[in-house]
Amino acid sequence: MVTGDRVQLRAIEPSDAETLWRWHSDPEVMRWMDAPYPPSLALTRKRLEERGPDSYGNLNLMIETLDGRTIGIVALREAEPEIGDAKLDIYLGEKDTWGQGYATDAMRTICRYGFGKMRLHRISLTAVAENEAARRVYEKVGFVEEGRMREAFRRDGKWHDKVIMGLLEDELR
Amino acid sequence: MVTGDRVQLRAIEPSDAETLWRWHSDPEVMRWMDAPYPPSLALTRKRLEERGPDSYGNLNLMIETLDGRTIGIVALREAEPEIGDAKLDIYLGEKDTWGQGYATDAMRTICRYGFGKMRLHRISLTAVAENEAARRVYEKVGFVEEGRMREAFRRDGKWHDKVIMGLLEDELR
Amino acid sequence: MVTGDRVQLRAIEPSDAETLWRWHSDPEVMRWMDAPYPPSLALTRKRLEERGPDSYGNLNLMIETLDGRTIGIVALREAEPEIGDAKLDIYLGEKDTWGQGYATDAMRTICRYGFGKMRLHRISLTAVAENEAARRVYEKVGFVEEGRMREAFRRDGKWHDKVIMGLLEDELR
Amino acid sequence: MVTGDRVQLRAIEPSDAETLWRWHSDPEVMRWMDAPYPPSLALTRKRLEERGPDSYGNLNLMIETLDGRTIGIVALREAEPEIGDAKLDIYLGEKDTWGQGYATDAMRTICRYGFGKMRLHRISLTAVAENEAARRVYEKVGFVEEGRMREAFRRDGKWHDKVIMGLLEDELR
Amino acid sequence: MVTGDRVQLRAIEPSDAETLWRWHSDPEVMRWMDAPYPPSLALTRKRLEERGPDSYGNLNLMIETLDGRTIGIVALREAEPEIGDAKLDIYLGEKDTWGQGYATDAMRTICRYGFGKMRLHRISLTAVAENEAARRVYEKVGFVEEGRMREAFRRDGKWHDKVIMGLLEDELR
Amino acid sequence: MVTGDRVQLRAIEPSDAETLWRWHSDPEVMRWMDAPYPPSLALTRKRLEERGPDSYGNLNLMIETLDGRTIGIVALREAEPEIGDAKLDIYLGEKDTWGQGYATDAMRTICRYGFGKMRLHRISLTAVAENEAARRVYEKVGFVEEGRMREAFRRDGKWHDKVIMGLLEDELR
């Protein structure tokens, strides 16, 4: 368990399958993400049952409120020890918790963990340019907009730009 | 979940086995399709339990009415990214829902999804020439009859022609 | 060995790898075909070494002149015994043999074999619409144009139509 | 074989092992790349012997001058058909060919191939910011600098920025 | 069962999964250990179900009070028969049992077992330098501080030294 | 190739089998090392042919003089990215090269590589206490004696102490 001010991060359990499937099936939640093909509950369950332990290169943690309600997921992926960089993914699947600071605290908690325990030097993420709510959260914890990849996202037949943001180890706020 | 006006499309679950087996066992439903050998329920179940996730090249979705009744199945198969074409299959297994616009809406929904999310350029299908009800549905959403393959279908010892129909990405109605 | 008037058809040998690789690397030969990514000779060799025996559903034969020069390849694919149909592919890789009746005789030979030995009822093929030389060959042996699939082929960034042609078992000339 | 004005692109062969190993062992060639641990010739050979065919998602081609001298390698990786984007990697291993326009032509040739045959919409690449010679080549063929990832590269104990560049399908010059 | 004065040591059972997972999730328990990424209960269970029998080179035993309450774990790892040395790991996961002599007795019991049954000549362990409570326990049973590895432990972004301690076969008290 | 002032480090090749086997068979060379059971040349060869590529956690390089004579081997093992430490092993198998500064330069070269490319924080090694020639080399490049593991080495029926030495990333000389 990795504990922040408003959230705690815990390992994924197979019993999270139904929750994850519900989030993946919710178009509002998936709006700015690379939506998978409609997922089956059975395959979501199987995937969780078969996944190996979290590791330096692939860390996925469920976001819980401090009283134990599971509200989202955060990941650090593709960490490379020689460069000390990793990619961050985050979303809150429970829409009634949006806009209350949970994502901000989850971001701070996982980044502190990445720089502290994992000795990362840099964490980066991408966000669809229109997704301003997310970008504000990322900026609040210190992420700097480093570029704009033109037409690198597609939703409903239209292209969107993605911004790339980065956070160095002494920039976390 | 992919949502249309009258139907929604969702992933296949192992719990659909009994429904699919019932449809496959119904000669009226299978009348104009390449009927499989009589299926066992156990093998239908096993096949669903072992199938992998849907993907660019093999997408199969159950058709539900908006209130969640499972009534049919639709598929986009053999998509090739270099050409951007795929083959469409569809049928409604629940006979009491025939002729009420569900198939038309499921066609529109999957085609919109194929052109939008998957960047397809062309969707094609074949239909037994005598199956005029189906052909009317396909034409309603914009499919154009492109040819007639002579004696390419066989049922009860007799040959039938099949029509081939195509829909380009700007032709969906 | 299946023998015609001007050509004979024989099984593929691993020693054909260099020849096939040379044909696959020749843009003139591949002009109207779904060109693979540039093939390596090593993988071509490996693929031939590992391929299983020819069968009802997948028959590939090298075309030789009667004096044993290997000049092309012909295939019957996806044969389904219940319908008795299969798909034909053919090309001559040695460009100096084009236009001398070898392809026509190879077509007649393989179709006679398909209807005779394999009890096929129908053989079909597709051709890029602009490829008029090929279409004339197919018509000469009896294939009938059955339809035109719009924009189903792509070469150098442009779409082309494909014609679909069919031959029933009593139509071979 | 994919042919440009000054270079041609061909599949990798196991016999390229010694050449690739020599390039990977040359610090000048690897200067701005994520250098692997010192490679053995034996493992380079084994890796080439075991690699599968090139495909939509992983395409690697050797760069040859028009008279058949192998001088470099170019790759399109991680192509996703739904978004139509891919990542480009290129380098010339033969240092006496630097600065003569071969890289520029190889870039144009692979991009034309990616947009044409593969229906890509966007090609992106990253370059270490100090590597100005490479960036000039990329700009010459139309790549636009879209961002600067701070301290995302490490060489000899020092961090360097990387620029990210993108090219949309109508921007190739 | 290996029995001491205040504890007994027994094999790990799959039914210990929930207990181990609870200990691993407790930051106070893991404070001076190389903490794993937050573990899932499901993977802890799977790991226990799949582990093989204990052996000369890898011995892990649960520590129980004499009335059968499971309170910790002790291990002898990497035993090499030619040198007769092994590494010891121990912790008590039930915090209400700390400071009551259980760890001291478990240490004595496993070392006696190692020297007696396993013919070890030397047992060594490492401890974070700040962890004085643990070091006192180790000294009490005879371990001698042999060195101090500078900055060989990292917690919360800070480096800590580790002491290395050794016990020879005639030094156990 | 990693280049120092007097040596260069390169990947191991299967063709090194005979050399390694000769070194492993030389009691003078193996005097202060954990000597393996008498090795067969055939198994040495097989082991080299089957080993995978070097990686962050297991890096083994042959030491060559600058004119290409293979004289020894150096390794960084068990690197852990969260702590940034690794273990170093080194020996020169060609006895006529002893005492001429090759080992010192190989140590400096691999440590610079470990701190620079691999972002290590700490490198440690152990040496049999009597092996004063080796210890002088390690101290010359900056290693600090951190402890003495009593009776942790055995040769010819007698116990010897081993010293443990550590080098932090700013201590390399």
C-alpha cells in the first residue's frame, strides 16, 4: 500500500475485474483514452487472473480513497533503468469522484514513489489536447508541457492533437 | 459498449453460449447462412471461454436492444490495415425481433464504428440472392450491389447465387 | 506432376526459394498483386522448408514449361467441400515468358484438375480492374465477370477496383 | 525492394549480421542512439536468423545505394491501424556515406511507402537535441518539430533533451 | 516442525497467503526491508500454491508461538555446500509480538538447525544500520558485525548504510 | 565495445569457449576464486552458445588489450534499479599480462560504464583477504574496504576471510 494525503494505491486483484470492466465500458470515462474494442467481463477477469507481479518495468496500482473505495487506476510503464524514465497513465473510473482532488493526490503519490523508491529521473505522459481538465491536474503537480503531437489521437472519425508532458525528479510539487 | 439509436453492441461473454447455441440450432435463423454441423452446447461454451480478445482483424459483438435484451450478433472480420477493408457478418437470432429496424440500426452502428475508430475505407458483405429481406436492409444503410457470384451457396442439395455488396467510407446512410 | 499442353505443374521445393524471392522482389511481377513487405531470402527459404504438404484446402503448384523451366506459380485456396468452391491465384514470375500462352494453359490445367480430381463446383478469382491482360486470359478459359468491388485494392496511395470472376464446372474451355 | 532516387530498401538477411554488428560496435555510429550493451556477433547472427517476417507493426529494411552497397537501416515500428501512426528509426552505419543525401532519400522513400502502401496518417520520430545533422535531414523531408522532451536521453553520465518530430501524410516533401 | 523454547518453525502453507499479504502490506513491518511493489493477495496466493518444497538452498519456515499462532517468517537462503555458508532473513509480521523474545528464540532455533542438520559453517545477514532493535537481537545470539556497506539501501529517496553480520558454527549463544 | 586507456571491453562470443576453458582449468588463475568443478570444453562451448544477450542485470564482457588480444573477463551482476547497486567480478586469465595495469584500467572502464550508462549508485565486490595484489588494484581505483567476512572462503580444506569493498558513484579514481 502506497499512501498519499487523500488516496492510497494498492495492487490490482482479480476481484477488481467487474469494476475495471464497468469503467472500460463507460464512454465518458474512456472519452480521451485509446479505447479498446468493447471488452468482455470474462476476458477482463481472465486477464487479471493471469497477470504477473508488478515490477520495475510495469507497475499498475488501483487508486482508493482513504476509506477504501476503489475509484481509479494509475500506472508507471516502460521504466528503463539506464535512463530512469517511465510513462504515467491515470484515470478515475468513478465519475462522482471527479474534480475533488483525488487525481491530483494520486499523481503526487505515484510520482513520489517513482522518484523515491524506483530512482526514476523523469516521468512523462501524453494527454489529448482538448482534455483540459486532465492537463490542469498534471500541471498542478509540476508536469511541464513539452510538445504537441499533431493528429496523434483519433475519436469518432476525427483527429486530435496530443500534448506530451514531462516531470523531472526535482519538479514535483 | 458501442451505442446506436435502437441497439447497443457489446463484447461476447461465455454466458452467451446457451443463446448462441440455441440460435445455431434453429434452422430458420440459419437458413441463409453457411450452417455449421450440429453444434454441441458444451463445445459452444468451450469455444467462448477460450476465445481471445477482439482485435482489429477479428471483431465480434453481441447486438442488444437498448434495454439489454441480447438479440443477435455482428462481426467485422479480416480487416487489413494496408487496404482498409473488412468483411461484415450479421444476423438476429431472436425471431420475434425481425422486421423492426434492429438489424438496420446494428448495421449503421458497426459501420460507423469501423469507419470511425478503425479507419476502414471499405466494408463488404455477401448475401444469398434469394434473401431479399437482408438485401433491403443492406441497401437501406448504403451498401451497393457490386456483383453476383453464381452458384456460390448450397442448401438442401440446390445451388444459389450470392450477391456481393460494398460500402465505401462516405456512403453510409 | 499435373501435365497440360504447354506446361506441367509440380510441387514446390525448398530449392525454389531463390526463384520465388526474385519474383517477389520484382515490382513488375508484383504490380497487380497484394505485395508483401520486402521479403528476405532467408525467410522465404525458411517458409518453404517449414510448409506442410499440399491439401484440399491449400494447393500450391509451380508452373514449369514442358522442358522443365520453372516460370510461375498457381494455387487453389480455401476450398470448401460442402459448397465445392475454391479461389484461384496465378502469376508468371519470368517476364520473358509473358504473352506466349503459358498462363492460359496453366489455368486450364489447374481448373481441369480442380473440377476433376477435387470435385469442385465453382472456381473464382479476383483481378485488379486495370489488369486487362490477365482478365483476357481468364475470359479465354471461360471465367465470367460477376462483379466489380469498388476500391478494394490499393497501390502507391491510390485505390483501384477489383473484378470478381467465376467459373462453373461445365464452363471450362 | 522499395526504390527511391538514390537508395533502395530491402529485407534484412541473416548475412547482414556482421555488418550490423560492426555498426553497433562503432561509437561514432551509435553516438546519439540508445546504445545496447556491447553486442556479440554470435547473438546478432542468431537474432537475425530467428526474426520473423516484416509486418504492418514491425518493418525493418536495409538501405542500399542503387549499386547495391548496404549502408544503413530504416524502420517503421509500432504502427497502429486505428490511428494510422508509426515510429521511424534510421541511421547510416557506413560513415563514408554521411552527408551525401542518402539518409534524406531513404527517409523520403520509407515515408512514401508508409503513407502509400500502409495507409499511415502520421509518422513520428525522436532525435537527441544536439544531433543537428539528423534534425536537418528530418526537416528537409517535411518533419515538423513538435516538442522537446527534457533530459530523456543519457550518454556518458549526462542528460540530453530529445526533440519529437512529426510528419502528416500530406506534408512529405 | 522445528521446536525452540518459545517458538516452533513450520513449513509455509498456501493458507498462509492472507497473513503474508497483510504483513507485506504493512509499512511498519516492511520498514527496513527491500519492500516489493505493492503485492496483490491473489498473486501472493498463487505464489504459495506454486512454490516447490524447501531445500538445502532455499528454506523458508513460518514462526509460530508454542500455542500455534503464526507470527513471522525465517529463511536460510543461498546455502553453498562447499563453503557451508548461508544467508538468514527474519521478521515478525505481528507487531504486538515485538520485543518479547520471539525473534531471539527463532534466530537461535534456525541457526542451531542450520549448523546441526545442514552442516553450515557460517551464517550471515545484513541489516539497515539504523535498525538498532534488530541488530541487538542478532548480537544477542552471537552475530558479529563484520562490515558496513555504505549506501546499499534506499527508502523514501534517501540512502542508508547496511551492516553485514556473521556467525560461525561455534559462536551461537 | 567499451574503450579504456589500455583495454577495451567486448561481448563474449562462442569462439571464446576454448580460451575460457583454458583459464578455468588453470589453478593459478582460479586460485582465489570460487573454482567450478573441472569444466569440459564441450559444456563451456554449449554454455556460451546458449547464453542470451547481456542486460542491465547481467553484463559480462571480455577484456582485450587495445591491439585485440583477449586477456580476461569482467562482469557487473545482480544490478537492481531501485537501489542502483551491482556486484563486480574480474580476473585476467593470461598470466603474462598480470601486474601491468590492465586490470586497473579494466576496473576503471567498467565502473565508469556502470555509473555512466547504467546509472548505478554503488558497485561492490568481495576478495579473499590474502589476495593482496587484487585488493591493491581495487583500492587504486577508489574501492573502500567496508568489512571482513570471517571464514567465508575455503580452499584446500582451509578457511579464509573475504573482504567486502564498495565504490560509490563519485569515488571512482
